[in-house]
Amino acid sequence: MNRPRGLRVVFAGTPEFAAAALAAIAAAGHEIVLVLTRVDKPAGRGRALHESPVKRLALERGFAIEQPRSLRDPDVQAKLRALDADAMVVAAYGLILPAEVLAIPRHGCLNIHASLLPRWRGAAPIQRAIEAGDEQTGITIMQMDEGLDTGPMLLAAPEPILAGDTGGSLHDRLAALGARTIVAALARLGEGTLRPQPQPAEGATYAHKLTRADALIDWSESARRIVDRVRAFDPVPGAVALLEHMPEAPIKVWSAQPAPADAVGEVAPAAAHDAPAAPAAHVAAPRPGTVLLAASGRLLVACGDGAVELLELQRPGGRRLPAADFLRGCPVEPGERFVMPAAT
């Protein structure tokens, strides 16, 4: 039985998520006629130029590479037309594809998106899904149009979000799933059995790009919400807590869990610096951000609906440490407070 001819593919992508897909497409027998990736960027203390993961892989495999600053350049578009590509595969590329480019490949441009569309269109679907407490996400292979992740769906693969998932662990699973799913989509494209389906009109949400402001923990939120944000932002940008007496030294919080429901009541008197206890019916809830317990290797902080136990923390210039080790190097007292984010 003759195998179908591999497709001529232009690949556009930049980070590790995209590199996994590029490797899988090449391994499946498709011809990579060109790799597009972002220009090298300065990074690190020395600000040396660093190549993207996609560029490093392309160099290893001997693929032709272009790093245009814009795809609106007529010369770049002319080069793409000359390739006579069957399809362009796009994964976390970082540049806008104008209509002229979308129309160049014979079968158009296919995007690997890390969510089940139309939920979490946009730049940070992996982190926003965890942050929102979603139990499921996945990969959607989409036919690109001029909208923001609005094109018809070609293939979708679900993936559960596990209780212990972080942004990093879910990213790695979705990168592998995206690689498998785009290979399946290209096989069906070559067979002529890939059928576009419009995205549902209901259920669209937008995954805003991550910012430094996102990282700062808002202690007025629920314990579950805070814990999910800590998980979502590991490893980037990392959830940040600021102690009131040293706001210039942001503390990264890498792991946390909701404290037991009775934790606030048990430690509230200590948080009040041994003030006489009020009758139980009149004990006010501690203000969000108040340290409730910082002893026996445990660090509990009041939040909007109870308390959060911080399990792994990191001071500037230091290492990630369990709470017990962190408290030995950075003593914290009950009654101290973590700063709340400024109102925007």
C-alpha cells in the first residue's frame, strides 16, 4: 500500500511549545520547506542574543529559516508564494499573519491553540484555564482567519487539568498533545477528510497576556482562587507576595493550599498579639493578608474566605524553599500583613 505523499509545510513558531510540533511534523514525513521564527532577543544578565527553541531545532535539522520582523513585507510574502506550500502550521509564533499571507498556502494556515475553543482565545490559554479553576482544557487545530483565534475548528483533543497541575506541567502535556494532534490533522488534510466546523457562538472567553500585575497575590480573593493562581503562574511569571514591612523584596510563592476550614478560628487570637479574646460570637475575621501562623514550619495567611497555607517560597536571589526553611531565613510574625494590590 502506498503511503500518501508528505505535504510541503511552512512552519511558524517560536517557543518550546512550537518546537515539539515542528519535530513531530518532520518525523511524520512532511517536507519542512521553511521555518519562520521571531528575531533573536537579548536575555540574561549579559543581555546576549538568544535563539528561540524553534530556531535551535531548525538549525539542528538543517531547515531553511527566516526571521522577519513583519509578515506585511511584500518581499517576505513573495518568498512565501515561491515555496508552493500545501499548508502553513502556526504555533505560538508571535507575529500577526495578514490576509495576504493567510491566502498563500494551498490549504491555508493551521493554528495549534492550547485550549478547547472558543474558551480561552488569546495569548495565555494554559495559565488562564488553571487560574479559572477549569477541570478540562485541550488542543484545537484551527483554520486561521483574520480574527483572534476565531477561525473554524478542524480537530480538537481534550486534556484534563489535574489537581496538582502547574502552568509548567500542563504546558508540557499540551505541547506533546498539540504535536500529536497537528500530525493527525495534516494526515487528514492530505487525505482530503479534514472538515472545518464553525466555533460555537456561546462560551467564548479571552486569555489576556500575562503581566507583572497578574503575579501579585490579592489576599481578598478566595483561598481556592489564590491557590489556583499560584499553580497557574508557576513557572512564569510566578505568584508574588509583598510583606508590609519589606515591600521592596517581593517573595515568590511557588506552592500553596487552602488551609483547613477551622484554621482561622484556631489561630486568630495569636494574630491579635495576645489581646484578650472576645467572646466567640464577636471574634472578627482577620483582615485579608494577615499572617495567622508562622511556626512549626507552617505559614498561614488570611484571605477573603478563610486562609491559605504557603508551602514553598523564594526570596529575591534565593532558592525555592519549603516554608519551614524559608521561615528560618526570613522570620515572619503572626499579625504581620501582606500588602494588597493597589486599586486599578
